[in-house]
Amino acid sequence: MIKPQIITFLIKCPDQKGIVSKLTHFFYQEGFNLVSAQQYTNSIDGMFFMRLRIESDDSVTITQEQLEERFSRLAPVYDIIWSVDYGITKQKVAIMVSHTTHNLYDLLQRNKENKLHCDVKMVVSNHTKLKPIADMFGIPFYHLPVTKDTKKEQEQQLIDLFDSNEIDLIVMARYMQILSNDFINHYPNRIINIHHSFLPAFQGANPYNRAYDRGVKLIGATAHYATEDLDEGPIIEQDVERVTHESTPNTLKAIGADIETMVLARAVKCHLNNQIIVDNNKAIVFPETGE
């Protein structure tokens, strides 16, 4: 029997008449209470997306295995692709960094204050500079240096480390290395990267210098899933801040760092809260509902 809890279903399928009624009626028949139902229809592509949160109580006698088996019988009828999370086990997270401190500090502080529903298992870096930060928060630190000649071996070390620790989510909190396609494809939609620019503008290195040279009036940051196409993965979260002609590269960098921490934290939280459905190269991000 499923213990009293909140269960989250993420659903995508071709849009079709009566799909909302069919889905909600299924969970009603199984004895669940509907806590929230968020939906989005892409009328251009004819696709339907839904985030359903249901609540079980002592009257629900179905087991997790039975629930999934019965929903699996319904899904093919409507070409449904789905996932379910029972909200019991915290996802295991690894944070990858190089030299920059602000994103790491922010994530570890939020984790310490239980603002992220996860278990940060480790901090991994190609340098040792940020080890004192991990030590301060009591998080294991792994130093895995990399060069052009050792990249393949180092990435295999990363995979072995992450898989042996059953890591669910990898956060690139300014890990200044380009990951190989093999590595990225090993963790599809499970690597979140923070880009210090409002993509797609000013991609690549030194975005603040290039922004300064162009006299921009807005700067921003973008959090996205890592894919084979550098900085082109599904965008999860973005934000911007107004600046003026008086802003220097250093002030732009300071403002940008603040934006990065907020954008990355929101993106990670959305992933951990099962608020995201990836469709091709687009992330459908449902708003927070008070959870």
C-alpha cells in the first residue's frame, strides 16, 4: 500500500480531445485526491504536457507497482510518455566547479538550510582552489585534474565516481571545461549548466567584456541542460538586470554573479521538484505550486 504522500506525474503526449478528463478520472478511480493539475498545450506542434500532483491517504490500498502497472496500460492508448516521483527519496547531486566561488557558495548554503530537496553528495573540481568551501560545509571534495591529453581518462573517472555514488543530477556551477558528447549522453537531461550570459547572445568566453564593448543595457544569465551542442541545450531559467553606460566590466561581472546564483538555484530547484518536461530542445517548466 502506498503510504500517505504527494506523488508527481509528468506527462507528455499528442494533444487530443478529452485527455485531461481521462487522466484525472484514472487517478480518481484509483482513490487518489488531485492536489494540482498544471497543463500546457503546444498548438503549433500539437503536443500536450501535464504535471499532476496527487495525494494518497490511508484509504488508498494500491501499491507503487500496481499504480505504475495500471498507468502503463493506459499510456499506450494515448501515446503518453511519462515519469513518476513519489517524493520520498532525495535526489543525489554532484556539483562540478573550477575556480569561481559564488555559485558553489550559494548552492551549498541553500542545501544547508534545506531550501533544496536533495542530497549534495560531492563537489568535484579540476583544481583544488575551492576545496576549503566544500570542507566548510562538510561536503566530500574530489580533485580530478584534466589536460587535453587526459580528458578521456578523466571523464571516465568522473563517470565511475558519479555512477558508483548513484548521482541523479550533475550541476556545472562554473566548471570551465567542455564535456565530451559521450559524457553528456551518459546523463541525458541530468546535467545543468549555468552560462554567464543571456543566451543566445554573447556566447563563449569573456561575455562581460564583449557586453561592455557593445554598450549593452541588459545583462543576464541562463541555466540550461547540457547537450552535444555547446550552450544550445534546453533552457530552464533566465534572468536579466538593467545596466548603464557607466558600468565597467568589473561591475558587470559583479551584477552578473548575483544573477547567476539566482538563475542556477531556481533551475536546480525546478529539476528537483519535477517541474520540467523536456520536449526535443525545449524545456517546459511548470511554475511552483507552493511545494
